[in-house]
Amino acid sequence: MEVPVPGDQPICSPLCVSRAQRAVAAALWHYTAAPLAKPYYVRGCVPDEDGDEAAVTVALWTGPAAREKRNLFFYVPLVSGGLPVPAVRVVAGLMRLSRGTYLFGVTGRRFDGKRVLNGSGLVVGRDAPCLCGGIGEREGPRGFYYERPGEPQRYG
């Protein structure tokens, strides 16, 4: 475990990033069956491997009963100030969607041909320092995505 020296910027290790991805995926899994923020359900939480920073792309859709099917995608960084972002902060930020998507900034990039909004505003601020050295790896996938209802694609 790398212990930060006072005055140095703490650094989140690859193992720490993997734990953050697993925690966010596990926290969002429940919202595939229940709305996260009306009318949105979680359709996926995909680890972002292409960028320079640790992140996930969260896919939302309006659910099976909606007359007008809409998809939203959010790019959410998982490290803020060198520390991992707690999964609860990501979930709480996404729950604000019932107030409107303007909270999350402007269009960032594309994922599977669809526009992705920048969810950086979800994770601003810092919590307690990362102390993930002696804890075993969390079980479960680092991400998931539903290609079709009932058929999740898992990212290990």
C-alpha cells in the first residue's frame, strides 16, 4: 500500500480503481429493476478503459413502460483529488436526474454512437483518504450492460 506523505497528492492505484468500478457497478445494479430517478432505469455501467482517467460510462433508459424510449449516457470519473469516489456519491448524483440533465454539464463524447454527457459534477469534492491496502478484492463484475432485456453483458 502506498501511503501518502503529508503535502503530496494521494494517488489511487489500479487496484483501488478496480474496487471503485466494482462498487459503482454493484450499487447501480439494483436500479436495473427499480427507477434510479423517474423515469430512468440503469441499463449499464461500463468501465472506461480508453481515457486517461479512471471512469465509467453509465447508461440509463426510460424503462419498459415508457411511451417515448429515451437513452442517456454519463461519463463519470471515479477519482477526485487523487482519491477514489465513493459509489454512494455517484448514485446520489444520478438520483438528481429527476430535476433535469442540465446539472451534469455539456455533451462530452460518444459511446456506441450515442451522445455521452459529462458527469464530472457528480464527484466533485473529497472524502477520507483511500485506505484500501489490506482489503481483499470485492466480488462481482467491474461493469455490466444490457444488450437486450434479461441478457446482461458483464465486464470482469
